[in-house]
Amino acid sequence: MTRAGWIRLLVIVAMIGAVELACRLNFIDHRVLIPPSKMATALVAMLASGQLNDDIVRTLGVITIATTLSVVFGFALGLVIHALPRLRAALDPFFATYYAVPVFIFYPVMIAIFGLSLIPIVLMGVATAIVAMIIATLNGLDRIPRVLTKVARVHRMGRLATALQLQLPAAAPHLFTGVKLSVSYAFIAVIAAEFILAPAGLGRAIANAYADFDNRRMYALMLFVLVIATVVNAGLHALDLRWAKRRGTRPS
Amino acid sequence: MRGDVHAQFAGVTRVYPGAGGHTPVHALGPIDVALHKGEFFAVVGPSGCGKSTFLEVLAGLQQPTAGTVTFEGHAVVGEVPDGVGVVFQEDASFPWLTVWDNVAFGLRRRGTAPSEVRRQVDDALAFMGLRNFAKAYPSQLSGGMRQRVCIARTLVLQPRLILLDEPFGALDAQTRLLMGDEVLRLWRTTGATVLLITHALDEAAMLADRVGAMSARPGRFIEIIETGWPRERDSTIVAEPTFGEITGRLWERLRGESLKALGHADLPPAALAAE
């Protein structure tokens, strides 16, 4: 691990230690926050009992579906929009302000149309994540060096071969940024949507524990979500770092 | 003694159509010139005079507005002819591939047998002094070495006409001299015809058998100078008096054109001297 990595780890451990101490010494009321060690113990017990399995499978499944749809359709829409400059000019202001609009306000509409099923949650995930992928695709396509088009012609490459063998790899770092953002946004949107839209899932389980004043369960679930989000993002960051190192660029 | 005509421009002009109400830009020509088999021909001229357009028309990357371009007796129309390799000024190496895979790219696209790919790529890397960097990625190399990767990628396809579009433009002066030696060695070994586009008069004077001095836009050849260098030559010729004479003569022809390109054509000589 790098020196910066060790410092990062030390800061996290120190912060957890400080919270643990504050809880144990009753500086923080146990009805507000329980010690991190108790959160971890409760989480291990819950995972061992298997009582979370259905919720985990459901939530991670929905996140995977929402991310996949966002990446696939976001990439496809990005290609189409890039090929149509007038459409792009019309949509650019919309993209620039998209994340200033809380798309969550549309959840009553989603429930009215689709009911309390998986569909509105998936759609919330997609609605939050897809624009990040579209923007990343546009950025990636904009930054393909023009000389590569000439190289393709020198090698007598057709449009498909040029796209697959030169343009796609050239745009890959930006596309991967889109994938990373899509995962994060879909994660946030799905967990949040489950709070209000779902009969089950990790978000619903946290909401139920909160309503029941079951702090042990609530914090254990929150810890689980944090760990999963951190592990997934760290994995993607490590991949990004590896590819960026090869290309001599900085990870996005 | 000159060989057979390898590539020929006959009455070639290139006019870029005016887009969005702008007037059309007459970039090149009319050009009438022949490149002979196995010769090293360089083109120099002021910025924006149409040097790169000249190369791209010959490469088939641009269509002439009028006139014809032929390579080995066949008209160049709309696509890069077989046997033509191009090295661009911009870094055109593929950052996602190793040096070895960069060089193998064209051979693999041609469907060359893997054993043959291996042999030819290894040879090209050895020739360009890149053998120890086969597994490196372009980002791990200097600008000069990345350009050598691009030259190796072109060389491995055994082109009969090599077009170099300011390939050393982004390199420092010393590296450019050394790269010039590499190109001369490549030219001698392959026997290919080489067209070099450059803004550096000394580079053109050192490398070429003939140097075409191009006017400000629209680019036309105002003089084609024979350098008279022997085929066996390297960068040490820059110390010879003839080298100074050639570059001096080129500058004499191009100074006025360069001033025109800068928009100083109407200034009196005294004002020009003061600048």
C-alpha cells in the first residue's frame, strides 16, 4: 500500500476509534448511536443467520439491473446524440442542469403507473444514473484523437472496425468514468427508492428498523450498505488505476 | 540518376468549400510534380501553405478538386493505395496497446500468420531500436520513441511509398537530428520512395535528394532544389558548407512567402527590417 493509502486507513481507523470511545464513555447517547463494534457484531450475527439474504439479493439485483440498463442505453444514446449535433445542441443545457433537478419528486408518478413493484425502483435507478453515462460517452467520443481516423483510413479499416478497434479503446477511459458514476448513482437511487417505494430490500429493512427504534439492526444494515458501496467503488477504482497507469494518465 | 516516376501530380488543386457562408479556401495548386522511385523528396513552406494537404491528396486521404494524382501508374481516388504508409505529426500510437502490439496492428489486420507477424514485428523493433521496449506501453516512452513506434508500425507493412507529415515536429532539435539519421537508414534499407513534409529547412536540406519550396497559400512549388547528397549520408553533413548553401537558398526563396503567410506582404522593406 502507498504512503497515502496508509494515511487514509489511519484516518478511518482513528475516526472509528473516536466514535467507539465516545459511545462507550456515554458522550453519545446509545439511543442515538451505538458503538461501531456493536454494529459490526450485530451485522455478523444477521449475516450468519441468513435473515438478510433475500433483501441483499433483491437490492443488489436491482442495482445491477439499473446499472446495466443505464450503461447500455446511456452508451447507445450517447452515440446517437454525438452523431446528431443539432440534437446535442438542444439537449446540452438539459444535461448540464440534470443533476440540479431532484428526479425523486417523480416517485408518486412511478407508483401510480407501476405500483409497488420492482419496476419503479429500477426506473429511479436508471433515471439517476443514465445521464452520467450519456455525458461520459459524449466526452469520450469528443476526445478521440482525430489522427486515429486518418490511421484507420491508412489501414483501410471500415466503420465498424474503426469503431471497435480504435475509437472504442480510445474513448474507454471516459466510458469507464461513466460506468463508475452509473454504479454509484444507481446504488444511491435504489437504496433511497426502497425506503419509500419497496415492500422489501435493504433500504426497506433500514426504514423498518428505524420505525421500530431497533438501533442495532438499523446501524448494522447501514454498515453493510457502506461496506458494499466501498468495496464496489474500491474495486472499480483499482481497475481504473491499473488502466490509467498503462496509458500514462490519471484515474478519473 | 533518377528512377522511374513513382507518383505524379498533374494539374492538382485543392479548394476547401466555404462552409456557413464563408468563401472557399484555395489551399493548393495547381501542382505538377513527379516523385521518382527510391528518391527522398521533402516539401518546405510557410505555415498553412498546403504542405499537409499535398501529402494527404497523395495518400488518398483528400480528393483533389482538379487534376489527377497517380501512384505506380494508378489514379489515387478516395482511398489510401496499397503500398503507401503514412506517419503523422501527432502521436498516433495506441496507448492501450504495448509497443509490440502497436507494431503488429497492421499485420494482424491483414491476416498475416502469427509466426510471420512475430518475425516481422521483432525485425521492425530491432531496426528501430525498440527491442527492449516491446512490452512497454507508449505512455512509458519519450515523444521520440513513440514516433519511432509509429514509424515501425508503418515500416512493418513494407510500404513502397512512405509519407512523413512533419513526424519530428514535436521533438527537440537534437532528437530531430537523430531521428533524421533513423529515417535515412530506413530509406536506404527499404529502398522506398519517401515524401517528407516539414517546416524545418535544415531537416529538409539534410535528408532529401530534392526539396520542393512551396509558396504561401495556395501552395505551389516556387522552386525544387536538388541537394546532390550521396545516398550514404547522415546528420554529420550539417557541418558541410553545401548544407549551409542549400538552407540559405531555401530561406531566400521562402522568406517572402513566410512574410506573406504572416500577413506582412504589403509592408515596405524598411518596416520589415525593423520587425
